[in-house]
Amino acid sequence: MELTDTLDCLRGVGSKRREILEYMGLITVYDLITYYPRNYEDRSKISKISALRAGERACVIVSVMSINETFSKRGMRLIKATVADGTGYMVVTWFNNAYIKKTLYGKKRVLLTGEIEYAYGGMGALAMSAPSFEVLGDASPKGIIPIYRVTGNLTQKQIRSMIEEVFNRGIRATIEDILPRDLGKKYGLMERSEAFYRVHFPQTMKDVALARRRLAFEELYLIQCGLVAMKKQSQSNVQGVKHLANGKLLEKVYASIPFALTNDQKRAFKSIALDMEKDISMRRLVQGDVGSGKTVVAMLALVKTVENDYQGALMAPTGILAQQHYASFKEQLEPFGIRIGLLTGKLTKKEHDEMYEKIRTHQVDIVIGTHALIEDKVKFSRLGLVITDEQHRFGISQRAALEKTNGVTPDVLVMTATPIPRTMTLTVYGDLDVSLIQELPPGRKPVRTFLRSPDRRSLIYKFVKDEIEKGRQAYVVCPLVEESETLDLPSAEEIYEELKGGIFKDIPCALIHGRMKDKDKEDVMENFHLGKTKLLVATTVIEVGVNVPNASVMVIEHAERFGLSQLHQLRGRIGRGEYDSYCIMVATMNSEASKVRLQTMVNITDGFKLAEEDLKLRGPGEFFGKFQHGLGDLKIANALEDADLLLMAREAALIAAENNEDFKNALRLLSVTYKGNFEHILDS
Ligand code: ADP
Ligand code: MG
């Protein structure tokens, strides 16, 4: 038997079973042995009934005293057994299982595993509902039982016996160790075929832990190899753009910046400049908390490419943001003769065509745009640098689309305000070098954050009004646009009407949301930028990047509807100037969980710490889901708990990349594991 054999070589796998297995993603023997248990049941600890308590999970070995079958009015089969082990008795029920009565009738040593409950109306007597069971007879119970995810009518037993068959038919002999020599020893990892066997047939929980560790390492190692390969590829087979050392133009622009750069900003730009001066193309991520000043760093990089007679492109996730960058770059750079173009979806066809022409003939130096930038029709004359702002809004493939040009590969800079923990950065952006901007510009006062219940709203808005009268501006953020029939939440529109018609009737207010036309959105933002509008009622369209330093107050209505990182991004819109700023979250706290979550926002202002908390509260699955790299879920590794393994895997992948044979092996297995998924990324 080979790992690549399809599963219909197994006993009992006909076309029906094969269909279910395929649905579960199981096609080959390799798929099956990497179908890891989701859980284990330790059946080596057998409890006595007299010592059980309701609420715990336990294993007992019992005799079946009586077993009866009844039917409910709706025809549901109910099997009820009384079982005993010499220290006490219990009532056990199963539903809709026609075989149980026959299987268990009169049996002496039956192992039951499940949750202990109080019997219904049983005055403290104990019960189990639908426990798993195994008739032991003379055998002693097996120690640790793997529990798999099952779908359809496939049972645990069937999966187990398929895996058993695979190992009985000698699959272990065909499993080669793919890790570079010494690596296993260096990191104290279990041998590969042993790990595959132990993960399915452990004798102790220690076996499980060791096997898991080896397999999780392997998984992370393969992904890291893929990311390293991506990086290598983009740097090797294409000619990059080689920029010269910083020159006069850059010096002049630098001198015109109205503030001193922070050390982190300086350091980030220095790394970028060095990368740009190499003849392989730059692939760098600038990660900085909201408000840390990434834009100016991007601007300098763009000026550097212009100075070398190249064009630069800056891609923003929303039209509002593109417009904002466009306006500020124009103001700062046009005096130096740098020509800035804007390319968003809202232009007329004629304006589009004109811009395409200008880009093609190098009549613009820096083009700022949205997704419109990556359309096929956009052809740069000499593209030297591509920057994507707020990267998490773009997929890897979109990033790649802009990078594709004829012949030379431009330098690539990615900026993100999503402060993900370092180890996660490696998993998501493992193909990029990272610069961190942690330090905030001087003079910033942390945003003071409050959590209030809706009955305080009139006081809150009175406070907002006072701040506006002092000269500040304010945001009111709402979760929904229109009145909703299903959710009992006030919409942005309703709140806008309420505020404008009431306490803010003498104050210029505006409404902005995602369903407005781009042109209208831009007008609204422009007026807010100019300070003509004082209060802006908004949905999350203002979440990323919007920069109005005079706005220092934000009210977030129904804050419980937002995730922590989203709240942090929203809050990042204020506290951008020298004023005291206030973020007031209005929330109905109907669960302990949402209270804990929102309280975290009050206590923590550092985006990186907040992300770690978010990760803990939500678990890596959900958190990670947002930053998918297109590989689907991790099968066995846990992005949070296996952080140490991830770092080891990264190191190992970098070493392997030096050794052709090891690296080739890893990449071969990677493409098997991800069924071409990774190749797609590698190709793009
Ligand atoms: P983000 O990193 O969230 O994109 P921005 O680049 O929009 O942040 O910068 C936020 C604000 O801080 C802007 O108004 C910008 O002009 C200002 N700023 C950036 N760097 C500095 C600095 N070193 N000193 C003072 N203000 C700065
Ligand atoms: Mg920004």
C-alpha cells in the first residue's frame, strides 16, 4: 500500500462511502492518516459509580441489568438501560439506535464513556445520555481512544477501523522522514512514521503530546518552506529594480516634512531604502499600530522611486482613503514637481482613459488608487515601487496582480495596521521582511476610553456637544445603515436624524455609509476634513486610515456588535492630534463575554497587546480566519499554542532552503498536502 493510493482500496469503501470521504476531503491514504483526531478519551481511568458527580466526563465499566425500548409519539426510538457496577446504579438512555438493545442485552462488562447527569426526576440519582460504549467481555479497556470529526452516517468505529487497516497493511514502511537529518534530534522530535502511528493509536497522553508536537512542527515547517520558496522565487528568476542611494529630491522633501520622524519611522525608512537599493526586489511589511505614522514612510519610499525616474503606485482599500492620500500627497509633493494621479472606480470612462494614458506614457509619477489600479488596462511605463496600504483588505493574489509587470519586478511594500502577534506575522506574512513602527509620534495622549449603557446617551451627547463647541470634531459610529426589520438596532440613518433634529440642530452634521455613491462619500469626507462638518455619523466605512487630527471624540453605538480589532481600528481615527480625545462605547451588555471583551478595550490601548487579548478571547480559529493565507485551516498545529514550534519551523525552513535536497523534499510534500493550493500561490 502506498500513501498515494485512493481509499477505495480499503475494505468496506464502496462508492457511497467514498463519496462521504471525499466530501470530508479524504481521497488518498495520506489524507486519511493526516486526518488527525480532534480529541482523545482517556479510558485508562475507570471510575466507580458511587464516586461520580454530575457534570463530569467519566468512564465506567458496568453490567447491563435491564434494557428496554420505547417509542415516542413522534416515532422516536428511545432505549433505556439500568446499569450497575457494584457500587451503584445509573440510568442510561440512547436515541434512535436500533442495534443497541441487541448489542447490550445482558452484557456483563460494558465500558461507557460520557457525561454524567442527574437522572430526570430521579432525586439525585445519576444518569448518562447517549454515552459511547464498548462491550469489553474478557478484554481490558484500551487506554486512549481517539475521537474523530465525522459527517454523514460515518461512525467513529468506521474511521478507526479504516485507519487500523491502513497501518495493519504496512503503511509505516512507506513513510519516509522528510525533515532534514539532525533536525529531529535537534528539536527532540518523534520519528515521523512513529508519530503518524501514535497520533492514532496512543497508549498514554504523553504519546499523544509527543506525536502531536512532531506533526505540528512538520505542518508549520512545510508552510514556512512554502513561504520561503515564494520569497526566493520572487527574488531570483526576475530582475528587480535597483534604486540609487538617496538623492537631492528626497532630501528636499524630507526637509519639508513639518515634524521630526520618530526613531521607528526613521528605522523603517532606512530598511526600505536599503532594500530598494538592492537589485533583487524588495518585499517588506511595515507593521505599525493605528496612528503610528506609516503614511509618511510610504511617501518617502515613493519619492525615492520617483527620484530614480520610476513610477510608484499606492493601493488603498477604499476610495475615501485613496482620495485622502491623493489630497495630502498632492499638497506635499507637487511643489517639488512630482506629478500625482488618482485612479478610483468613480471616474468617468473618459477620465479613466486619460489616466491610463498618463500612466502608460509616464506623465504621472505616483498613482494612488483602489482596486481600479490592478485592472489589466493599467500599464505602467516604468513601475519601480508598489505599496499596498492596510494590506489585510487585499488577498495575496491581488497583491501579486499589481506586482506582475513585464520583465522587471518592482519593489513591494505592504503596510498594515493590523497588529498581529509576531509569531502570527510569520505565518501570514512569512514571505516578507518586517519593519515595526511601535512608537507613536510624540505628544500623543492616549485615547481615554469609556464603556456606558444606553441610558446614559443624553449625557454622552451633551459631552460631545461641549467638545464641538470647544472647536473639536466628532464621529458617531453605528453598526447598520438602514432601519432593520430583523435586528432591533437603530441605524446610522435613524441616529443621524435623531441627533440632527435634536441636540445638534445648530451644528453642521453629516452622514456617511458604504451604500452612498463614491462621489458623495468623498464630498462628505472633504467637508469633514475642512472642518465644515463638525459631527459625522458613520458606519465602519471610516474604519481604515481616515485621518482628521481635529476629530477627537468618538461615540460607538452598539459597541457590542463589533470585534475588538475593529473597535481598535475605529478608535484609531481619534487621538491623532494634540487634543485630549475620548472614545465612548455605548453598549447593552447582555452577556458576560461581551462585557469582558469591551472592558479590554477600556483597559488596553496598545494595539499589539489588544490583538493578543483578542486572540485569547476568541481563539486562533476565528482570529486567524480573517488573515487566511489561502491554505485553509491548520490541521494539527495551533497558531497560538504552538508559537515556539512556529519559530523553530521558521528557522528550520530557512536552513533547509540552503540545501536543495531537503528543500525539494519539503516542497514536494507541501504540494501533496495542499493539493496544488500552494502551487497556485507559488505561481502567482
Ligand atoms: P497610520 O499609521 O495610522 O496610517 P498616519 O500615517 O495616518 O497613521 O499618521 C497619523 C497622523 O500622525 C497624521 O496626521 C500624521 O501627519 C501624523 N504624524 C505622523 N508621523 C508623525 C511624527 N513623527 N510626528 C508628529 N506627527 C506625525
Ligand atoms: Mg494609514
